Amino acid sequence: MSGIDSKPDPRVLVGFENADDAGVYLLNEDTALIHTVDFFTPIVDDPFLFGQIAAANALSDVYAMGGKPLTALSLLAVSTSIIPEEDVRMMVKGGAAKMREAGVPVIGGHSIKDREVKLGYCVTGIAEPGAIFRNSGALPGDVLILTKPLGTGIVSTAIKAGKAARETESEAARWMATLNRIEPEVLLDHEVHAITDVTGFGLIGHILEMAWASEVSVKIDAGSIPLIEGVRELSEKGFHPGGLQANREYFSCAVDWSGTDTATQAILLDPQTSGGLLISLPETRAEELLSVLRQKEFPAVTIGRISNSGIKHLEFI
């Protein structure tokens, strides 16, 4: 996409210049439109649950921008000569159910015939133009909060191999289907400076995107990071998705891995599906926000802090 002008129109408030979670277009002085799209292949066996996860994942980008999702269009690739029609219906029902939970009507969509199943959504949301959160804006002295545990890519890989414990599979699925819904007023009240959601680039990749966009460096306490039960053991046994190695090759040049073992590194690079939000805010407001998030039943914790400006790398404490 390097040859595309990410801001061809002055009304484009957010393009893809800093790998933000969604695009934002200024509709009028009071309203900005947020646009995002995401789809992927099944990562769990239950088709209804897969539909729920696909919807929660697509909605997450709007929440990460501080927006309110309004409508969705479905994207489906499937061949009923390979997948039973009932499974297709259950995928669509699962996605629609999760969208209803979010208060978002599915108003249309498009399907094509494909041997490999894919499901996702294009979501449109709104936000006040002056209250849009980006992955840039983190400041030295901020702390970083993570709202969900890590490990969905590793668990999904183990599921495909038939090696994931039922409890581990259930916990991973529950978090992937959990909406990242946090009211914009809550984020504004706690003086949040930057947000992104943790997805395909893993925790390390999305932290570095925030650091690069904000021109800061980051110190992380790896021992504080919440993990899905059983993920460390699965990582030690080598259940690593293909995207994990791609993340390692791309991001490791900006990481000082001193003090971390191979299993931990893999977990931090693990591509996440419908992962949590990564929030940068002043340390003085962190405990208040953590209390609010825990009341919403997120296992949110502080995992690190923003340090020097201008260095743009990551190390562990």
C-alpha cells in the first residue's frame, strides 16, 4: 500500500500512515465516521462460536478508536459442497448474535464460493472528531494497560493438532468472543493518550507500532502479562502459528530480549484473534481505570510504561 496516498482528502482524519486500527472520515463538525473490515478462516470447531469471534474481532477496531459501532456488512466465503449448510447457517447466526449484543444491525453483505471458509465483517461507527483515539500519542511517564490475556494463536494451533485441554480451549474462545466495548466517556475521563487492539502482530508488534507512531520507547514487565491457562506449556511444546515467526522476523530488530526465555518470546509474538486493548495513559489515572475495567470483568493489568521519547524500541524490566 506504499504507493497509495493514505490521506487523499482533507476530510480523512486517519488513514493507514501509522497502522491505526481503522480509517476515520470527517462527516461534519460534530461527527466522524469510522470504517474497518476484517475476516479470517475458522479457528475453533464450533461454527456458531466462530461467528461470534469473527464479529467481536471486527467490532474491536471501532472500540479501539473510541467509537460507537453503528452497522455491519457480512463477508462470507464458503462452498456448501465442502461445508454443511447447517454449519454455514450457524456461523452466520453466531455473528449476528454477537452483533446484536453490541447493538449493531447487520444490514447486508456479500458471499462468494470458495473452498476455504472465511467469515468477517465491514463495520461502520461514529465518534466525535475531537475524541478519536489513535495508536500515536503515548507520552513518557505513561503506563500501559492490557485488558485481555494472551495466547489465542498458540491455543488455536494446539486445537488444530488436537492437543489443547478443554479448559484452555474454552477460556481462549470465551475471551475471543468478548467484546472490547469500553465507553468513550470512560477513556476520556481517564485522560487516555493512545489505544490499539492486540491482533495479528502480537503484543510485541502492536506495542512497537504504538512506540514508533508516538516516537517513544517502552519497558515491559513480562511477568505481569496475563496469559490464558495452559498457554505457557503449549508454547514450550512448540505449538506456534506460522504468523508468529513472521512477527519475530519483522519486530525483533527493535526488541532487547534480555531476560526472557524462548517460550515467553513466542507468547509475546503470538498473533492474537480478537485480543485485548492496549491503553496508554498517565500513571496517576491507571488505578481508577483498572477498577472500571475489572468491574466490566476484564482481567486488566498494568504491563509496562512509556520511557524516553525519540528512541522507539522495547526492552524488559
